[in-house]
Amino acid sequence: MAGHGGKQRSFRPIDRVGSRVGGNHPRHWPIRHLVGGADDCYATRVKPRPHPPARPHGVLTEVLPDLWFVTGTVAMPGPLPVRFSRAMTVVREGGRLVLINSVRLDAQGLEALDRLGKVTDVIRLAGNHGADDPFYKEHYGARVWAPVDAPYMPGFSPKAPPYFEPDERYDASTRLPLRDASVHLFRSTPPEALLLLARDGGVVIAGDALQNWERRDEFFSWLGALMMRMFGFIKPLNVGPGWLSQCKPPAEDLRAVLQLPFAHVLPAHGTPVLGDALAKFRPALEAAAARRS
């Protein structure tokens, strides 16, 4: 595939050892995980797969200084048209761009992205996301970061080889490719992270943990909207219901979010919450922690 500036790049995955079993979010409906007895299989080969195509998405919108947000589409496999939205955040530092919760953009979207700067890194937060990380690795030569013990697994089989391995595995002590960034890690299965930027009063970028789907948007199919509403996803200021029930984060990890200094949340599902976000999410976090206690 032609890379940035038309230069040909070939992607050679790096063999590393993952652990526990997770999955790729666009492969799961409802979200499911098979846990245990699978650690040995991640020491085997990486089996790359074709990149998912670019799907309908919106425009890159600057929501805070040097932070852009764009909403795109998840299309579930199968005969029925189950589609819903997901969002990517772009952080600019100098002339560098770091993508969080990557969403593949079409040619016009990539041109708009290139006008903002040079893509150098991709950060994966949710163990059920990441399908487009290999595209950005190949297209830009970006360095990909993912939580420790969160493999890129296709489908539901714990014995299936991962389709991708990131360049870097991070934990709470890792120095990330943004100078004001840190992570809060949930000990869920698979692990999940919140990325905290120490700017503008504190900015949290979330994967599946914190969501803000007030209503269906144009990227939902009618069936996707119906199913998401039935499962409790279409709700503002929400702790992701599928993630909470299936990935089982500890209650103390949920309560610890209330100690983080943040005013804004940029979620992978839903719209940005700009201003007073900690107070706004408090009831949902307290309820979720009580449920997991």
C-alpha cells in the first residue's frame, strides 16, 4: 500500500508475547470474552489480516486546543446491517500527531489529517478496539502503543493467533509519546486504559469505559440503534454497559477515576463532554462501582 507521500511501505509484524484473551471490538456483538488457559498461544506467530476498509465518517473538528475529534463507523460482520459509531481523537504536539482510538479515514480525511501534522504514534486504549491500528502502522510507519496483556485477537477463539502486535506495551509507569500524558489502567479482562492529558483543566480520552451516546447519530443503522438501546448503550454520561458486565473491572479501579483531575472527556463512543466532566460522570461511576462491589 502506498504510504504517506506515496512512498511504498511494507509492514512486518513484531513477534512478542501477549497474554489473556481479548478481542477486536468490531468482531463482537454482544461483547464477549473467553478467559483463561490461553496464555501459551500468544507466544506463537502473528497472523496479519487485510485492513478493514474506510467507512463513513465525519470531519476532523478541533474541540480543544490541538485536540481534534472525528466520528466514524463500526460495521459488524454478518447478514444484518448492524452499524454504530465510534470516534478517534487526534492530539498535536509540535508538528507530530498522535492518534487515540484509531478510526481509518478515507482519502479526503487523510488529506485533512496530513494538513494538521505528521502522524507518528497510535495509542490503543480499549482491548476491544484497534482494528485500524495496523492500517496506520503501514500507511505512516506510526509506532503503535497498547496496554500490557491486551492482545489483538480476531473472533472468539482463544487459540486464534493475534492479527497484530504493537510496537510498545505500556503500563502506568511507561513514558508515553505525549509529554503531558499518563494512563489510568483498569484491571479488566482484557485491560482497558484512560489516557489523561494534564492540560486545559485535565482531559480524559476514553475507550469503552466512559461513553456519552445521548442519541443515535447518522452512523447508526436502524438495527444497530435498536440493539444498542436495548442493551443500555444509548445514554449520556454512561459507564459502558457491555464493558462493565463482560470485562468486569474491579470496583476500586472505577472509584479511582473519581480521584483523577479532569474537566473534559473525549470518548470513543458518543460526543465530547466539555466542562465539569468529573462531576457529570460521578453518578454513573459510583453506580458502576457499587454494581461491581
